[in-house]
Amino acid sequence: MKKSAVIKSEALRNIVAQISSGELVFPANVRATLKIQEALDEPKYGTDEIAKLIIQEPLVAARVIAVANSVAYSRFGGGITNVRMAISILGFSTLRSVVAAVIMRQICLAISDNAIREKMEYLWVHSATVAAMAHLLARKVSKIDPETALFAGVVHEVGGFYLLSRAEEFPALLESGTEIDYPSADQSHELEIARAVLQKLLIPKRVMSSIESCWHGAPVFPPVSLGDTLLLANHLTDTVSPLKQRRQTKLAADTGKIDFMVGDKSLQEILADSKEDLGSLTEALIS
């Protein structure tokens, strides 16, 4: 084993040990947003209570309104200017995706190292693009709940975000040739860390299972399950994850070759017809 891989393995073991002792380190600016995510799972909180929490966090409030005004949700006419109305349009399910998206951005903003932040920024563009694609595929191809698919796409790389957030403390995580990846189930350290972060974000088991299918699953055409949909969204996304560069560069090159019939239309026709919706939702998540 190369020295860099040994050092990375030791860094991962240290992080796993911290997690095992109950220490999951998040930047300070993430904690308030995590409270909003927790409140969304509390039956006692309604729209008014959640709106009050969101208004206290400008980054969350701005993102909620941006997503509500995106083309994908513009059946209500657009022009949404207040948080309460945006929540009513999006619903709590989509709101979880928006809040998770803000958490990803806050983790990026907490990093001072330019090289790490650049990787995080690109990883977020990849995640947002996959999320928008998963939302589209769920609506028009696999016919599953599109809001759950959106949420799965937003958080599917959260383990990578967390590891990057620890790279200032553990530089070996960025060593050349030591990609953060989940090629098989025996990569126990990466899997354990990713699962711990997903649990911290209160990710439902069904969504966690769909994310794990991306670590070591095979694509199914046409997709049927949430996992199938998320994996296909990953395959169709041109923006390659900077943490899985070698594997996904080849997938991105084959994007235009993936095609099958969905009713009376092909997948590529659906993608072409939905280009504006896809771009608008992606931009709302990224900006």
C-alpha cells in the first residue's frame, strides 16, 4: 500500500473513532440550520412556527424563496416574496431539501483553505445538478415522489462534504490518488462516516438506502425505485463529482448514449423538453 493511502487510512480511523465517541464535528454556522431540520420532524411545529425559525436565518430564507420561484414550482405564478407563502407552496418535504442544501453551502463557507473550498464548491454544483435531475426523472420517468428524489440528490454526497470539512485537520484526505470514494461495501471507514453524517441530518432510512445504492449499485433502465432514480441521475449529470473523478468522467462521457422509451417518448426527448425546468431548479439550489 502506498504511503499516502496509509496516511489517509489513519486519518479516516481517527475520524471514525471521534464519531464512535459521539463527536461529530460541524462548523458553528451549521448548528442553527440543523435546528430547523430537527424542527421539521416535530409534529408540534406548523407553517407559522417554521417560518419564524427560517426568517432568523437569512441564507435559508433566501434559498426557500428562490426555489419556490423556480420554473419547476412556478405553477403558482412565481413572484413569491415571503417565507410563509414559499413554505406553503413547497411543503415540508421540499423544505427539508432546501435546508439540507443550505447546510452544504454553510459547510463550504466555513472552510478557509482555497483548495478545499474549491473542491467543496464543485461538489455542491454536482450535488445540486444530480438533485434537479433526480426530481425530473422521478416526475417523468420512474413516477415516484419527486420531492423525496430531490432530497436524496441534495444529500447524496454529504459524507464527502463532511470529510472535506475535516481536511484542514487531516490533509491526507486530499492526497493525490486517494479519492474519497465508496466503490464497495468493504470500504468501512468511508461508509461509517457517511452513515453517521446522514443520521445526524435525520435522513430517513429509505433515502439512506437509495444513497447506499449509489456507492456500489448497478444502473437499472428504466429506473423503478428511488435508488434506481438517484443512480441514473448521477449517470446523466455532466458535472462530475471531484471526489470520484476517475470513475465518473467515463460515465459523463456516456451520458448521451443512455436512452430508452418511457411511454411514447425516449429519455433523451424528455431531457430535451425539460431543459428549462432542469436548469431553473439547479440554479435555484446552487445560487
